Amino acid sequence: MSFMTTRNSPSNSTKYLKQCYKYAVNHTIAVFLLPIAISIIIQALRLGPEELLKLWRSLHFDPAHVLSISFLVILVANIYYMSRPRKVYLIDYACYLPPACYRTPYSTTLEHAKLVLKNEKVIDFQMRILERSGLGEETCLPPAVHYIPPNPTLDDGYAEAQTTIFATMDSLLKKTGLRPKDIDILVVNCSIFCPTPSLSAMIVNKYKLRSNIKSFNLGGMGCSASLISIDLARDLLQANPNSNAVVVSLEVITPNLYMGNERSMLVPNCLFRMGGAAILLSNRSQERKRAKYSLLHVVRTHKGADDRAFNCVRQVQDPEGIVGVSLSKDLMAVAGDALKTNITTIGPLVLPPSEQLLFALSFIGRKFINPKWKAYVPDFKEAFEHFCIHAGGRAVIDEMQKSLNLTAEQVEASRMTLHRFGNTSSSCLWYELSYIESKGRMKEGDRVWQIGVGSGFKCNSAVWKCMKTIKTPIDDAWATCIHRYPVHIPDVLNL
Amino acid sequence: MGEVAYISKSTAVSSKTVQLGKLYSLSVLDRLMENHHIRMVYYFRSSAGMVAGDLIRKLKESITEMLVCYPVVTGRLVRNDEGKWMVKSNDAGVRISEARAKGSVESWLQKVDREKELLLVYWESMLHKPYFWSTFYVQLTIFEEGGLAVGLSCSHLLSDPISASTFIRAWAEIALNGNILLPPFFHPLPPRRLPINRAQEKPNTHFINGYKSIIEGLNPVQAHNVKTLTLLFTDQIAQSCMGLAQPNTNMGPSPSPFQALAGLFWVCISRVRGERNGLMGLSICEDARKLIGLDKGFFGNCMVYNKVDGAGVEPNSISQAATAVGEAMVRMNYEGIMGLIEWLESSNGQSPPPSMDGDDLICINLEDSDLYSAPFDECLEPLHVSCYVEPVVGRGKVLVLPSPLGEGPMGRVVMVTLPEDEVVKLCEDDLIKRIFSPIILMRA
């Protein structure tokens, strides 16, 4: 079909044709009803006012009939409104800004590697990854990793968790004016570091939360766990009326530091950095006025049933017995696959009918007519104004940009987050959202698509709608540096 | 007696990225000092409510802010095409380590000696790969029963003791107030103000001759087993020493405490060594910043060695010795120093001497440096500052430092580093023990 193959080089007439097609399909009902409405009005005008009045009287409306019909209407309306899911609002969120003394410039990284590691090949490999990583000079690592030599202990892990969580929670409480006693639901996700008592218990202890709090701690769920926590919080908010939920997403780097020589396990050292986010959700109707976003959809895709996907990000022990996270070479392919499955599910929920029809036709065509037809990638720019793609690494962002056919500006938030904060695991999406807001791009009615990918292999999406235009400047992690962004990130840094 | 346990070593970086790749060249005065390093220890008493963890965190956060002004310190040494050292600004940072010591800072100060004091300020000599070697090293030692010691060691290539003290002062100011009153500046030594009119003025070759003999001289004998003695000359004692140095007040302006103390120690140490032919050789080392038009913010080496003419000075006469020192100090003028700098620049290609100590007793004048006015935090009270210019080869070193606040404007702390047997004899010397009897702060 002509409009599919001309995607890459639209001429004016094709564009016009496409616009007409879109309008026709997206406003089908209007397109059908408009002529009918016009003809009714014309008929009514032709009949004249006396004829219309006679027609009205001939209908013989009985007061009892009228009353029962209106009761029925009210009853149906009530049932409808009560059975709708509760609206979940995102009131505000805070991202962690690590102190400047945790900054890790490239030269310090190289120097520490030279002083601590014996294996030159390992040092060279890590520096090569770093040069191509897309990270800047301001990313931060926790103090235990800065030591020469690093000797991370359990206490260091706790200290890092406390620093990140408490600073972020304090920031959230200040921004929202929330009192700790008003927190009804608490969900914390942190993948590798899972102490007992849990991090959620640590928060309950520090902030003296209520004894009947519904607290959850999600461990081991990887980099996409923030949206899993949001999903859990949403479900809990459906079950509990008039409640506040706080979601805390972070990753603790200290116990993750890999001191061995396996290449597949060294990559996380180069990419993961300190970061965290705390989000306040609510289903209270009075919060509607001050909420920033409302949650429209959460779509979760799990490819763990496939062995290749299950094994592509694994915590293992290397031949020397040192524990680390191993990334397989299939990672990009698996991520692309998971994304496609997620798109297939989320597409019908968010895409306008015009894109859905095209996608359906392409799907049917590839299945039944000719498998060699190029798959139609729906134009998600029709559905969303902003995109927050997990800043897992430069390759991940490149792959997603290609798969979704996005422009450079649409992945700018992801790339700049990777540059300024590094891969902060599950909290990346919140830094990216904060970037978009700090740039003054978030307007009322804008829809945001957050995509998280992580071990499992999972691809999770959340769709938010902006409730009010967000004015700059914003008091958040980007405040001191947003004026310097966006920056140009070279393909390979000259170290 | 307290032991020092090292907890951790890491790197403190600046809070902002500095201009990466910028190269700073070192001056001729810098390059001569390649084989020396400086070690300073600042002691503080802490108030009862101070939490060690909070204080360490505050110090680490404030050094991060302060290092933004010191790209030369956070950079690394590289050699240029001619094989001379330069500093490349690469943001690598400064080594910082943490330690714990037993006891309180007061009990430590009562029983410390040179060996123990140097445990509070770690120094590692240049690595095989200098590009990964930090030129500055900071150590924070918390005393378990109260008190803090901040140790700074640095390569003499980049800084003299004056600049090292302004580095610590800047850090303390940022920690206390959030800003630096006198930010450092890094640029080459200024060229001569006016062209030389060689026909008219007699060139001052005094400095050139002194430096020539050090650079071209034989390698000095390494002094084995040196010990350091620290003496506090209170305001009263210092004044009586100055009185002795100039018994006849009609002879001119009264000597500075440094002049009197230099004279005193010159006489005493010569006596202790058993010098028979008059006094031993003496060189004084003074700050030349003001003379060549630089203020204290100039970061680098700007202290000049000045040989004192001891001919005709009676071995036991402090007044004559002090007068000779005074004459040498007067001889330090703009012309002499500029001549020295120009001579050093013209005799390019010389490698630095193994030591600038030469064959003389070295007396370093740091009495004007500001060591006690900025205490990092309101809960800290400065107690004492020690300074070492290492290594000590040759005849020995005497450093004249200001005294802690409350000891009066003329009070001075003198640190004498000599071979072990000579230090012991010095303590027994009549002038030191009986006539002046300064307070012994640190036994040898």
C-alpha cells in the first residue's frame, strides 16, 4: 500500500492524504453522525414550529413513564460511575541529587583503576566502555566505591541506602507538605540490596509511620521495578479509598561493585551510578487540583518464559568466586523483542484509531499475505507528547529510538539523564521526567510514556497525563545544571 | 601513647568540572624544589558536642567546594617537550585519608615526637607513573577522646609553605563561611618592571652566587636519624631575645623576632656542633612575594634562599649574629631577586639539585603566615601548627612559625630539625635551657 512505503520520504500530496485519512478514521463517529444531524435539522426546519409542536404532543408522554425512565437513567449512571476504576493522581515526586563530593570524573576513575587493579586489560576494557558510554563528568558514586582499595561492607550499603532514601523522602515531604502520618501505602523497590529489616521498614522507622501502614519491599526485580511499584501502588489505591501512597525507587551501588575480571560483568561498573526517586500518589479527589499527573495506563510485559530472555541479565559468581551482574550479548535483541510485545499491548490503549487500523492491516498482511512486508511501526508521536526511555546505556536508547522511530528531541531527556546522572537503574525515568519539566516543556493535557526495561526480562510502560502546565524553575535535581543542557555527547570521548 | 589507625584513603575532587586539558607551566623557582616536600599538621581542640562523622563530612564537602579554585592542585604532573614538568588540569583530585588516634589531642601534644607527628600527615613519594600520582595529600585524624588534626603534605614543586598555608586557610574559610577571602591565582613569575640599565646600577649577584653554589655543589651528606624539637617562645621570652640581639637601641630599628631567633639558633647550633672557625654557614629563606609585587594569593614557589655572611661574627655573640642576619635580609631587594630569576631562566636545561639545603644551616621565615585564624568550624579551636620542609639533609633546618593566638604578637614557635645527637646537646645549651628557657612543645 502506497502510504506505508512512502513513510521515509513523504511528499506533500501523501502528507495531505495521510492527514485526511487520520481525520476520517479518528473522528469516524462525527463523520457519520454529522450528515445525519444536518439532515434532521433541515427536516425540522422544513416542518416549521407548529408541526414540531404537534409531533411532540403526539408522543403521549405519561408522567409515570417520564419518572421511571429518568430513575433508570440515574441508576445506570450511578452504577457506571461507581464501577469505574479510581483515578490515581501523581501529586509530586523528588529525585535525589548526590552531594558534589561524590562526583566521579573520568580521570579519577582511571587513576583509581590504575592504583587498585592489577590487570591492565581489565582497566583498558573499562575505560573503553566508559569512553563510549554517554556518561558525563558529574555522575556520582557512593563513598565506599571511592576508597583505595574499595572495601564495601554491609554498613556501607546501609549508609548509602540511608543517604539516598532519607534525602529524597525529605525532599518529597517538603515539596508536597505531606505529613508522615498521612502515608497509607509505602512501596520501595531496590533490586540488589535487600537487607533485613527491609528498606521499607527503615523508612517506617525513620519517619515514624503509622502502625497500620501497608508497606511493601520489592527486591530483585531489576531496572524496570519502578513501574512495577507504581502498578502495585495503583492496585492498592483501587482497593483502599481516600489514600496516599509513596513509592521509593533506588538502587544501592555499594554491594554491586564487581572486582573481578570477567568482561560481561564489568559493564555495570561503568554505567551504574547513585540516584533515587520518591513519588507521591493519591486517589483522593481533593488532590486533583494540585496533582501534576494522572495515571492512565500501566502495561507490564514479562518475557521470562523464554530462556534467552531470562538469562540475559543475571547475578552470578565468576570463576574466581566473585559475585557480579552479567550482561549477555543478546541483551539488545531481547530488549527489542520485549519492547515489541509491550507496544502490541499498549498500542490499542493509546493509539488513535487511524494508527491502530494501519497497524492491524500491516499485521494481517504480514501474517496472511506476505511475511516479507515491512512491519508498520505505529507513530507513537500521535499518542504522546513526551517520552521517558530507560537510560540503561547509550545502546539501549539508540535501540529504542530506532524501534519507535523517535526524533532526537524525543530521546533528549533520556540521553541527558544518562550524561548527568548515569544509569541510576529504576529511578532513571523520574530524572527524565524532571528534565522535561525543568525545560518548561510540560503543558496541561500532555501525555507522557515511561518505558522501563530490566532483568527478567521485563518491559514495563506507564502512561501519564499532565493535569496542569508545569512552570519553571523547578526545585529538583536538575535545578543547578539545567541551564547547561542539552549538551552534545560525542560518540567516543577523548580521554 | 596514642597510635594512629588508618581508616580509608580516597580522592577528593572539585565540585565542578574544571577546564580540562589546560596546561600550567612551572616557574624556575618551582622546578628547583622538585626533590623536596612540605608536611604541615594543624591541631584543633573540639567542643564536647561535636560529632566526628558530621565534622568529617563537613570537611569533605567543603574541600570539594574549595578545590574549584585550585585546578593546579587537582591536576597531574606531565613532562613537556623539553622534559620539564608541567601541570595538566585533568580534574583528578587530591588524595584524602581518614584516621583515628587514641587519646585526646591535648594528651597527644604532650607526648608527641617527630616520628609520631609525621603519622598524622601521610606522604608518598612520586609514583613510577607520575600521571596517577596526587601532588597533594590531606589526612584527617580524629582523636577518640576529642580533637582533630588536619595534615597536609604536598610536593614542593607546586607550592612553598606560604601557599600550603593559604590552601588550608581557604579550605577553612569555605567550611566556616562558605567563601574564600583571598582566592589563589596561578600565573608565571612577573617579568622585570623596568628595563635594566646595566651601566648605572651595580647588579646584585649575591643570590645568583648562593644558588650557583647549591646547584653546582657536591651532593650534601644525608643527615642520618634527624630529630625535631619544637620550642615556644612566648611574647616575653621573644622580646628578651630581641633585646639581647640589639642591646643598643640607638643602632637602628629593633630586630624582628625572626632575626633575633635566627641569630640565637645560629650561635647555639654552631656551638653544639663544635665549630671552631667561627659560626657555621647559614642561609635564610624568606618570602619574596611582596618584593616582586605579588600578593599572598600567588600560588607557587616564591621563597628565596639568602646566604648570610658570617665573616667576623664572634661565635658567642647573638647581637652580632642577629646583625649579620639583618644585613642579609636588607640585601634582599627587587634587583637581586629579578636577577636571580633571570639567571635561572637563562641557564635552562639544568636538572634540579637533589636538595636545596646545600651545606648550610637553613633558617626559614614563616613568621608572617596566618596559621591560626580560620578554624573550619565553630566547634573547633586551633591549638598548634607544625611545619616540616623535608627531607632535611645537610646541616639542619630551623623553621620560625607564628605562635598560637593568645601568646602575644611577638610570640613564635620554632621547629629545629638536626641530627639526633646535636638536638640532645641543643636542649642542654645554656642559652636555651637557662637564659631563655622557651617552653618545649615537642621533645626530640
